[in-house]
Amino acid sequence: MIEQYIPLILAILIALLFSLFLLKASSWFGPQRPNPEKLSTYESGMEPVRTARERFSVKFYIVAIMFIIFDIEVVFLYPWAVNLKNLIDLMGFFIIAEMFIFIIILLAGYLYLLKKGALKWD
Amino acid sequence: MIPDYLAEFFGNKFIGYLIAAALPLFLWILPYALYAVYAERKVSAFMQDRIGPNRVGPKGLFQTIADILKLIQKEDIVPASADKPLFVMAPYVIFAGTFAAFAALPFSSIYIGSNINLGVFYIMAVSSFSVVGILMAGWAGNNKYSLYGAMRSVAQIVSYEVPALLAIVSAVMVIGSLNLNEISEMQTAYFWNWWIFGGPVVGIKKFLLIIPMTIAFIIFFIASLAEVNRTPFDIPEAESELVAGFHTEYTGMKFAMFFLAEYGNMFVVSAISVSIFFGGWQSPFGYLGNSLGISWLIPVEQVFWFLFKGSLLVLVQMWLRWTLPRLRVDQLMTVCWKYLTPYAFINLVLIGIITLF
Amino acid sequence: MTTYDLIFYLFALIILVSAFIVVAARNIIYSAFSLLFTFFGVAGIYVLLNADFIAVVQVIIYVGGILVLIIFGVMLTNKITEVEIKTESFQVLPSIIISGIIGGTLVAIFTKTNWKVAEPQILDKTVTEIGRFLVSHYMILFELAGIILLVALIGSVMIARKEKLETEEVEK
């Protein structure tokens, strides 16, 4: 089974080598004539004002938190879903009910989110 | 399988696998990306009643090759205020993330870079490398447009990953496998056996499944549009307000690599749709090789059908880009969290009930 | 040394180097980004242990979710580039003593224990086995995980709501 993963590592290796080749190629063919104007930050022709690295809104952070929670839930669904046909033969309706309980627990959380307006982006 | 054949041919597993893993890059991604850019420009021209590129070669066919030759001669600028190590690293991370996904795509019954059991799941996972790459590029540029573009882009990609994963899991419930090659194999020739039409098993379940599977496909398609930052979800690179989004500061070949990765990603998400819902490499009308009795023709046909169906979906993405207006950020989040995610959950429950029959 | 040993040492090297950068980097954003390589290396080690599903979950949740969260968190803090965030060491002596004791204990345990060596049970499809156990043997734990996720969700809502109240006050 591990053997099947070797091509994936090789693919990443090839991607890195190919990118290295392309970027090297551009440094062979491209000129290198930097000047302060050219190296300044692009701001549609204006003088750059301050740095871009300011504080960001917490909204992005909340989106990331919600993503992690729902992501973990969906990841839990995968092993169950792949096996569903065999499991139904094995345990019948019980298996679906079990998963529905899991989904309903999270759906309750989702409805709470909706009610509290956490999903609003304004 | 071609990787094993190559390994035998060279007498060394490593070299065989290395060449097999490199095949999609040189035989498909590069020519495809060149002509996808050309197609995008021609499609947009057609839709806006223009001519589009028509100077280099007949009907402008060599325009993108000329573009790439031009880009390779451009100066590689690293802005003075940029964070140099991250600035240089970002294109590598993004391109590696895109190309790693190609290694698990089943191009035909005899060629798949790596026939892993977790196929789809793996592809959805490696796309998160691109997410980090985008953040890296946006941060490193020290440009306001880049950083805003990167933040919006990442918030959007992670949000839409939830409905995309849900749509896939609801299809997987019926299919019972994550291996893309196996999934394609199940949908034996003739298009009514595709999973979007309920799968190969005839019965009442098949007819009940048609509507939920179509909904699952539509949810996945919308979410995948958002994941590759295409219109109507292209607010991260909205030209009119953010110049070019997270790669504003990149020039020359580095810029070209972001472009390559973007078009590569468009094909990857289309290929997932094709493999799961539209029969993968299976031909919709049976094989010519079968009726003529030429067995080597079948794999060639399979490659053709896979690439053809994938490219068709890419073309649909382009068509949408030049038809629909852009969504606002709040609309974007509303669509994802208030519509797509609950619909995907309802669809999941629906398919779960149908599988009981 | 087989090929797999070689791959193992490659991944181990990736983990060690990137983890060292996480700890030692002066700029906090470098620490955050080098976590990407640590997580990648850990996923590789999982694959070598025949736990491919865990490996992919590692990438999907840690790289796609937690790392993004950490980077967003770094960007939330004010002016990362201008303020030198101190990653210098202080309290060197006590920390050396404590970590020495802990490390020594771990090494002692590692060498003294009679490790039970068994042939690894290699499964062809790990994901189906995980699915079977998750809904039969570990059913209660599985539902409990759902409740923990619910609690986390409510917690994140509380953060979101607090932010909203603050902005309303500012508007007034």
C-alpha cells in the first residue's frame, strides 16, 4: 500500500524541479536592471502609503474556526460513507440513524449560528 | 498499468515511476494550459463580439506560445519591501500543490499516476497546500492588493471546501469507494450508467437517485468554481479593485507559474466532477476499439474521453466567467453558509434514506 | 537500508528542520509558515506507518484548517513586522534543568522498556475498517465527538457575537 504513495512524492519532486527550471530559465534570459522605482511596491502609480501588514478583521479568523469545525465533521462522515453499503447489510437502519444523530447534533449548532447571526458578513 | 510497464521497461522501479509521474505535466498540463488561455481569450472575444487574438499564427493559434516566450525574457522583480524567502517560495508551494493532485487523476484504465484508495479525498487535501501558498504569496508581496486578495481568497476557498466535501461524501455514499479509478470503472460504457444518472445498477433506486445526484453535482460545481477563484467568485482577483489579487507583485516567469497553477486547478476540479459524476474515462457510447476488434485503441479512446469531458467542463467555467457578474464578499459568504451548506446536508440525508431501499 | 528507510529519514529531516525553524525563527510569520512543512512531514510518516487515511486527514485539517487559522491569528496581531516579537530565550538555566529532567526520563523509559514487537497488520483499505469501528465499537466516542464539535461551535459563536456587540457600540 505504501508503494502507491511513492508516485505522489515523485510528483511533488517533479513539480519542484520543474518550477526551479522555469525560474532559472527566466533568470538566464531575463535582464536584471533593478532601480528603486521599479522595486517599490505597486500601488496603481501612487506613492505607497505605509505598509500593507496592518491588523486584519477578526471575521476572517471566525470563518477559519467555522471551517475547521465543519471540516472535522465532514471528515468523520467519509469512513462511514465509503462503507455504507456493507454496513447497511450488517446492521440495517441502525447505521443510518446513528449518523443522523451525529448530523442533527451539528445541525443544532448550525441553527444556533444562524440565529445568533454569526454567519452574517458585514 | 503504464507505471508498472515503464518500471519493467527501464528495469528500475524508481525511474519508471518518475517518468510515469512526469507524463501528465509534459503531455497534458503544458499544452492544455497554453490552449486554455487561448481558448479563454477566444471565448471572451466571441461573447463580446470581438475577434480576439489573431496575429500570431493562423487565427492567433500561437499567441500564448509567443506570450510565454515573452514572459521568459522579462525581468524577475523582487520588490524591495517584500519578504524575499517567502516571496520566492510561494510559486513553488502553489505549483507543487496543483501538480500533486494530477498524480491521482485517472486518465484511462491503464494510466493513473498513483492508484491510491483515497483518490478524491487526497485531491481535496493537497489543494490546501495551494491555500497556504496563496497566503504566502499575498503576505510576502507587502502590497495591499496582494494581502487583501490573499485573505479574501483563502476565506473563500476554506468556506467553499465544506459544501464541496459534503457533495462528494453524498455521492460516495452511493458509490462506496474513494478510488477514482474504481469509481470510473463502475460506470461502464454508455452514459446512462454514469453516477449522475443514478449509477450502473438498474432499479427503482436508480431513478430515485437522479435528482439528488444532480443536486450534488451542481453544489460541487458551484463550490469548485469558488475554490479555483473563477467568476462569479473571483472577488479575490477582481481586476477592477484589486489589480491581480494575491499575485500583484509577481512578474515574469513567477507570474506565469501562478497562471499555470490556476488553469491546472481548473482542470483538476473538472476532472473530479467528471470522474465522480460523468463516467470518468468511460466513453458515453461504447468503444470503437471494441466494435473494430482493436484492443489497443480502447485506452486511447479512454484518454480522449477523459480529457474531452474535462476540457468541456473547463469551457463551461470560462463561459460562466464571461456571463455572470461578480458576487460581493457578504453575498459570497451568504451563498456558502446559508444556502450551499444546508442544501448539501439535506441532500446528504436524502441520499442516505434512498440508499436504504 | 531500504528505500523506505531512506524516505523515512527524508521526512524525519523535513520535520526536524522545519520544527526547529518554528521554534527558532525571529519573525513569527516564518514560524507559522514553516509549520506547513512540519505537517507535511508528519503526514508522510503516517503514510509510512500504513495509516493513509490519517495522513490525508492530517493534511486536510492541519494544513487546510489549523495552519490557516494560525496565520490569520498572526495577522490579527498588530504590526508584526515593525515590533520585534521576542523569541529570545530567557530563564535559560531553569529551562535547561527541567527539559533535561524530562528528556532524561523519556530516554530512560525508552531504553528500559521491553517493547512488544509485533508484525504490523497491513490493511488494504484502511478507511473501510475505520468506518466499521467508528460506528460499531467506538460508537459512543463518535457521538461524543459530535457533541465536542457542537461545544466548539457555540464557543466560536460567542467570540463572533462579542465582536458584533463591540462594533455596534462603536457605531453608536
